[in-house]
Amino acid sequence: MSYEIRSILYASDLTPRSPAVFRHAVGLALRFGAKLHAVTVTTPTTSLPFTEFIKKETLDEIKVAGRNQAESLLQQRIDIFAEAHPDMDVKSVLTSVRALEGEPARQILDMAKHTLADMIVMGSRGHSAIGELLIGSVAHKVTMKADVPVVLVPIDR
């Protein structure tokens, strides 16, 4: 049986270094002939101050607007990348672009299952062991709980 990667999930935190991570995701998708799914995760609005004073309908509108804005920003960055790298045929591999809300590691892992991802590609800042103990790391959580290989691209170095 041959080794196949048919679906890759690219998880973006929308930082300025995200295009470097996306480059690896696209390169792997092109190399393996895989579908590429892009996702970003927004923070739950329940963690925002004063949410208890906002009507549920208004809070729901804020959630939808936030997800739409994040998804639009991710798509814009992908479009800019594709334009700057015509040698990498992004459109031939990119299947979906989504923004989700919730705890980032959990949402990334759920999306990996939903897209039947054979691999997850994401950036890692490389917190120290003490930093990860104190504040945690989305990349660390995803790596420890994923059922598929996780490629961590070093960023902010």
C-alpha cells in the first residue's frame, strides 16, 4: 500500500508570518495532489468583557460579523499569496476557507476530522516549556491530541 495524503488542513492565526506557513501547506498539497482546507479560529465572544449586558441577538450578530470578517481576511491573504506566487497553483488545491469560533485547538482538531485531513499544517512560535505550562500553546495541544501528523512551521524567529 502506498503512502497517500489526500487532504490537508492549514490552520492560520492570521499573524503577519502566516503566509510563510501557508507556503508550506500549499507546497505539500501540490506535491501530494491533496485538497487543501484553510481555517482560522476566533475567540469566543463569551470571553469578552460586558457580554452579560448585551442582548443575545446583538451578541449573535457580533459573532457572525466577527467570523465573516476573519474568513474574509483569511481569503484576502490567500488571494494576495496566490497573486505573489503564480508558480504555486493555489486555486488547484484550495478547497475551502472557513472561520470558526471557539477554543482554537479543539476547533482545529474538529475541522481536521470534518475534512478527513491526513495532515495538519500550522505555525508554532516555540514557547519555552515553562511558557507552555503557564499559558499553553495551540500548536502543542493540537500536536498532542491529533490523530494525524502535524507539521509545525517555526514562526517569529
